Amino acid sequence: MKKKRLYVIGNGFDIHHGIRSRYADFEQYLKENDSWLRHKLEKYLPVEHLWSDFESALECLDPDDVLWGNINSLPSYGAADWKDSGYWDYQLSVSQDYDLLTKEMKKRFTEWILQVRQFPTCVHDRMVNIARDAQYLNFNYTDTLERVYGIKEERIVYIHGKAVDTNSSLVLGHARDPKTIPPRKKKAPKDEDDDTGDWRVDEAERVIDDYWKENYKPTRKILQEHAAFFTGLKDVEEVHVLGHSMSPVDMPYFRAISEYINRDVVQWYVSYYNFNELQPKRMAFKDIRVSLSLVTFDKLPALYSPQLLLFNEVATRMVLQPEEATIV
């Protein structure tokens, strides 16, 4: 009798297949296609984490940096070269940065993912041993499972969306709930001649404060929308985590898995890229109350099977094969 398996697929799965889907690849894409957006991201977000842990870096914006960064667009009312545009130049400049950090960033991200979907020729040479009749929780935006492995779409939950075209709604963001952000002290520049403040600054602050809501990953809402999937995991006997970092921003999904499976008996098989990942992942299992005695860690290449090289010849026909021809 076949075991009921759940596969949790992360970006490391695509990277293993030679797909250039690292955040560092997104940086290169911006360098070639939108250097101004890249400049703004690196100006306002921590560069040391930006191109390795992009979503976490989105949480580190200091709105005051944006407000002060546009100070040159905030002339004094008594300036000798005053123009009427001084009434709105500052707000407009801040709004332009806001749009770059939110809407334009997501637009460019979607364009990049669509480009990433053009698989390299080596993709089939790196296939791993997975079951085609399992359930899949896919954190990737790409359709690698469908196009390379022939997994039927109805078996896959694209938890953060699937890149199909430029209108695709992809979930990308930080984990900091906007409702939990306390009111901050206003440290923005004030008009020298008005001790009560400057209404132009107040308007600009209202604009940039929306950043947290616009770039927020609404995990609780997503879980509610996919409640039927998670509640249906009660019969799962094995969970395979392939190429997922199990980072804090996605831990609510793993808690949901742990809640609905029989966590005291289900076996977990978790891939890792290097040894530095092991301790954080062990801590993640402590978080979701799964005993490490039920967890097997292995490098993703160890799951590679030479016999799968035969797929080079039949990969395009896999989707036409009967589902019973399971790859296990």
C-alpha cells in the first residue's frame, strides 16, 4: 500500500535544477533592467541581507530614511528661489520612492519570475526522486513540478501564487503585521518658521506609512483561504521538505501542517544545502512541536537517482502517463 506523502517545495528545489531563482539573480536582473529601482532598494534596505533574505530585508525599512532622503525637495517657505511647486514637490518625491519600493518592485519581481521560467537545458539531468501521486505545497512561483515532473496541477497548492503572466498575483512580503507597529515619533524635517510642524511632511508621512501594509505577507489570510488543504492532511504519513529554508516568515505554514497531521508518528525528510542550515531547522521543528527523532536530514543531491536520467527521453510525455506509474 502506497504511503500518503506531502511534499513542501522551496526555492532550493528550483536552484537544484539549475534555475536562476536566487534573490541575487533578481539583483542581477534589476542591474540589467532597472538600475534605479535597485539603487533605491539598496539605499533604504539593509544591503547585507537584501539579496540573500529579501523578504526579511523588506521588514527593515526605516520610513524616516525615506523622509530625510527627500529633504532636498522640501524648500523653506521663505526661500529666495521659492516656487509654488514647493507646496507638493516633497510629497511627490516621497510618493515616487514609495511606489518604487512597493508597486514597481512587485511588478519587476513578477517580470523576473516569468523570465526564470525559461528552464535551462540541464533541468532534466537534475531531477530527483519524488512521488507523482503525492500532495504538494509549493512555495515557488514557478511551475517546475508541472513542466518538468508532469505533476498534475490539481495536486499542487501554489501557496504564494503561480507566475503565468504579468498580471499574476504573487505574494511577496515581510512578516511584520502592520497592526502591531506602534506609532512612531516624528523625526522628519520641520519648517524652520513654524514650530507646529509642516503639513507637507505630515502628508508625506501618511504616504510612506502605507509601506507596511502594501508589502505585508498576509499569512493568516492565506491559511484561511487554504483551510481545506491543511485540514485534509490528517492521513499524511510522510512529509518531505525539499529546498525550503523553513525561515521564520513561513513558519505559520509549518505550524499548520504540524497541527493537522499526526505529529507523533509522521516521518519528516528534510533537505539542506549546507551544515549551517541544520541548527535553525532543528529549532524550527522544536517550534512546531515535532520530535527530532522523527526527522531525517539529507542533502538534496542525495535524493538524486541515476535511473531518473531516463526521464530525459520521456519527460515531455510524463504528463500523458497513467497516474499509477508513480515515481517513488
